[in-house]
Amino acid sequence: MDTVTLIRVVAGVLVVVLIVPYIFYLVTLSRALSKCSIHSRTLEPGTIWLLLVPVVSLVWHFFVVLGLAKSLGNEFRARNDSGTEPEPGKSIGIAMCVCAACGIIPIVNLLALPAHVVLWIIYWSKIADFSRRLDHVPVIGVAPLYAQQGLPPGMPSSPQWTGGAPVVTSRPVPVFVWVLVGLAAFIPVVLILMLIAIPTIGVMKRHANETSAINSIRAITQAEIQYDSAYPTDGYACSLSSLGGEPGSGAPTPTSAELIQADLASGYKSGYIFNITNCTKATVNSAERITGFTITAVPQVPRKTGDRGFCSDQSGAIEFDPNAGTDCTQTLGQ
């Protein structure tokens, strides 16, 4: 599995891990709002699902927190429950939203995002607690709003109903419609972000591969210097396999000097192909000695695993070919 695929898999897992709890959170908010009478609500339960819309949710979350706080406060007062705060969950909810908004600010987000997560969990717990509390507080004078399915609109649905005229209201927009609206806005935005992110990931991957290739060339150059020092009669190595070898398999030799890692000795590493070519020889004391070499590194798949080819020699200077080949004419850093 290559790095890009791994990044996509990890990103997909993170999306699932994050979206599933968030869906349950929205369900909790929607249910709490549904338990408030139509006269108490300042927000429709279905509109909670607009929080699925990326970016927009940063602003809409403020309206949801305020609307839900007012609705719960109205409902508790209608049921003569004076044991709750006037606007339940408002303060912690606003703090949560502020931290989320600050999360888009560099540096500040290092503190804001962890604080947002903590406040989000606390707010979720509070709303769930208020929702359960509504289940145990009797409705006074009007029918409960969360009537059982199958009963005519406005008819009582709970033995806790204590009388009074049925509440006849206009039919609200079904929750699934709001869910579809939220998803209709959420999916295109996610797709657009993916279309923007995937090429960016590709660029980042190619850049990482190029950086790795440059570091690998430097490692090979350093190994060549050590090889020349260890085997002066041979000079430099003219193959990567001579610089490689399994450490601990035995004493280093001119054909297995154990100076570079096995993956680099194989000639393939991080999307690049490495080779030692153009070895020059000179006769010293009646023996041939390699006095020069060229190291090349080219992408395995040009424009996919790397954009540039790299070259170096015994001087240690690294040049590159912008066309991903070995015609290196530009000095690295220009």
C-alpha cells in the first residue's frame, strides 16, 4: 500500500470516526427539541440537521444553541418546572461555538480545538439530561408534542396528559426532509474539498519523495567516501550492492560493505530508482582504481512519484533534471 492510498484510508477512517458520534449528537438535539410543544419551540427539530453543512455549521450552531435553550426554557416553564436554568445549556453551548469558530485561527486553534471537544461533550451530555428530564415532567393543560405515531394530530399520546383542549397545529416539515437538505449541502461540499485535497496530497507526496531522494543521494555519497577510505586499493564502489549488505551477517567486504540500508541498496526507495553509473578508473601502482562515479535518482513513475530527476558525483554537489530524467543541468537550490 503506497503512502497516498494509506493517507486516503486513514482520512476515510477519521471521517467515519468523527461523523458517527456527530450524527448521534444531532439526534440528541433533534429529540430534545421534538419534546417541546409547538408553542415553546423557537426552532424546528429538523433544522438541527443543517449542522451537517460544512462551514455554514460554524454559524448555524450559534442559532441552534440559542434556539434550543429558549425552547427548553419555555417548555420547562410551561410544565411549571422551576428547577432548571432559564435557558438550559446556553452558556456552555455558546462557549463551545466560540471555541469552534476560533479553531480556524492559526496558533489559537491549538487551544481552541481541544477546548471545543471538551465543551462539546459537556453540552451534549447536558442536552441529553434535559431531554430525559422532559420525559419525567408531566405536561400541564396541553397534549404532549411528541405524540405517538398513528394518533390524529393534536390528540393526547401519554397518560401524563391532564386534560384541556387538544392542540391543533399545522403539520411540521418532516425531519427526513431536513436531513436530506443537510446531506444535499454536505455531500457536494465534501466532494469539492476532496477534489481540492487529492491533487494537494499528490503534490505533497511527490515533494516528500523528492526530499527522500535527495537525502538518499547524500547517504550514498557519504557511503562512497567511507568505502574509499576502507578499501583504498579499490577506490569508490561502482554499484549499490557493493555499498549494501546485511549488518551482522559477517565482516564487511568490498562486495558487501554494509554502509547503506537494504532498501537503498536494492535501488528502489520512496518512489525513486537509484543507480551508480559512469565510473571512471585510473591505474595506481599497477592496479585499477575507481576514481569517479555518478549517482542518479529518477522517479519510478514521472509526475506521479516525483517531478525531478537528481544526479551527483564524488564532489557531493547535487543537480537536478526538471524533466524527471538524468540530464541534470540545474544546481539544487536554484
